[in-house]
Amino acid sequence: MKAFLGWLESVARKGVRRLRRECVELGVSPERFGWRYVEAASLTKDAVSYRTVHAPAHAANALPGNFAARQALPDDPHWWGYSMRDVPSRMSGETFIATFRDATVLAYRDSMGEFHPGILSHDDRAINLREIRFRQPHGEVLNAAKAEGTAPVRLNRAVWVLERVYENHSHWLTAHLPKLLLAKELGLLDKALLPLRLEPAQEVSLRRAGIEPEGIPRYDETRPLVVSELTVIGSDRFRPELLRPVRDAMAPALPKAERNRRIYISRARARFRRLLNEDEIWPMLEARGFERTFMEDLSFEEQVELMRRTEFLVAPHGAGLTNMMFCAEGTKVVEIASPYFPNPNFYALSQAMGHSYYLVPAEDHGDDPPLERDMSVPFQGLREVLDMIEDRMGYA
């Protein structure tokens, strides 16, 4: 009987969800149902203008330098939507500029304090992008503002570049700065919206890229925003056409003679994903001329300058690897990562920047979520990859 009642309840829930969807599709406002179902707008059909800057294209990326076959790469797409095995011919998404009339921008922060933006069209449909998606908490923000009598901020024109977790070091460098530089190139920067508060490193990165943050309007995430003409920039995080201009602006290549440093980025002070046998492998790295670096000890400017002078970079999987963006094309990049958490993003990033990428599989430890597990790297496996790279560099 208990199982039957559970099944009946499940059927009822599905019926309610279907009823909501059908009512909204017939023109009933999703507000009537607590924003539990919102139709998605068409980016191309519902925009008053739509422009493709970079068309979708299949990448032609090299295999990691120590892999002979694509089939040997992990094929788990996990939550990224593509796997390491996909990177050699990964489909790079379109870069586009779309303008919508009378759009509403909303934001909320989740239990971890992470920023989530959402956009509604003039007829209450969701304008969804890769990292911008209308969710029920956005509806709750609308309901709360209405109940409290909070008037929305209104603008005639604005350009939207902010995505989920914009404060994240990697997301800022690979998603937000490229769009801001594109906005500058297209003459849209004066209408782009930045958050009220920027991290110090974000302020520095903007200035280094030739963008003065004082001249850019700000977005108050605590209030709904209604824009008569909202221009949205959509992009792929790993397109060379977007990423390489960031390096050109922030870290112009130095003469080859000044690019001779070998850097090992340590995670020994991190909360998770530490390399447990770092003390075992460090003497081998040190003997080959590597410097052990803790990125948290360096200012953002110092990190950029260090990467400009780096010819050989080794690191466990972590945000510090994003700084390979500031290394000159052709830098040797070795990522130590668990095949049970096969994040393909740094592989894709290294290829977009024109680097030589190598992947050393590590063993993870513990019962924490895969993202947080500490690792150990096989000594012999790492040594063989370093020997391979040095042979190719002419160090016999």
C-alpha cells in the first residue's frame, strides 16, 4: 500500500508539472505558478537583432604529447558536457551578439554564496545561455521585490557579459575578460555592466587589459534590472579568437631568452586536491631546474609576469593552471590529474593558447567528492613524461 501511495503521489506531481507547462504554453503568466515553469526564448528568433561574430567550428587540437591514441583519453563528460576524448575535435560554440527589448535581469546567490544570473524576455520567457539560466530562485527574487515594493532599476541600453560565479579566477579570465575585450573592440564597452564590487585581482586585470573600470556602469544584484535594449554577448570559453587577445593585451610575448623559467605550482596549502607525495617528487623537479611556486603568495601582477617568463609549467589540476593564458605560445604544460575526475578544461585551454600539453594520470584518495580528493602521482610516470619533454626540447 505504501508503495502504491508513493507511485500515486509521483504521478500526481508529474501531472501538476505537465499542467503548469501546458498553461504557460497557452499564455498564462508563469508568475501564476510561482515561476516553476518558464518557457525558453529563442536566441535567434526572439532577438530584435542577432549577429554572429565567430561561427561554430570543430577544433583541430593535438593529443596530449604523451598519448598515442585518442581512445586512451578519459571519455567521461561529467558536468562539463564534453570529455578529454572530445577535445581534439571539440565543437567550439558560436560567439554572438543578440539584443532583446524590455528584458529583465535577475540574480541570486546560492547556499555557497555563488552568483547566478538569469534573464527574462519581455513576455516572461527565459533567455538562457551556457552559464546564464533562469531558475526558480530568480522567480522568488521577483516575488520578493514585488511583495516589498522594490522598484526595478531601469536602463535604456546595457550590454550583459556577467555569467555564473564571475568571481572565480578561472571563469573571470576565460569567460569574462574575453567578452569585455570583444565589447571594447565592437564599441560596446561603455554600456557593459560590471558588478558593484570587483575583487582586487579583477580590477588589476581590467587595467592591464586596457580597460578602466571606473568608466564602466555597475550592476546592483540586489534589485531587478529592466533594460529597454539589452545586448547579450554569448561565447565559448575556449575559442582562440577570444582567449589570445587577452594574452596579447595583458602579457605580450617576451624575447625567447627571457622565457626560460621552469615552474611547479604547488597545492600543498590548498584545502583539497593536494598532491600527497609532493615531497617525494620535488627533488626530481628541483634537480631539473624547477621552482616551487605558491600562487597565493603572489599578487596578480606577479603571477602574470612569472608566466610570461615560463617555458615549462607543471601543476596538479587547479585554478592556478589558468595562468597558462599568460605564457607564450609553445610553452610546455604538464597537468597532473585524476582520471576519475577528468576535467578537460585545462587541456582545451592549453590548446586554445597554442601550448604543448601533457597529461600525467594520478591516483586519487579518500571518500570526498571527486573534485575535492587529494592525489598522488606515480614517480616513474612523471619522470618519463619529463624525460620525453626534455628530449624534445633538446636536453639530452
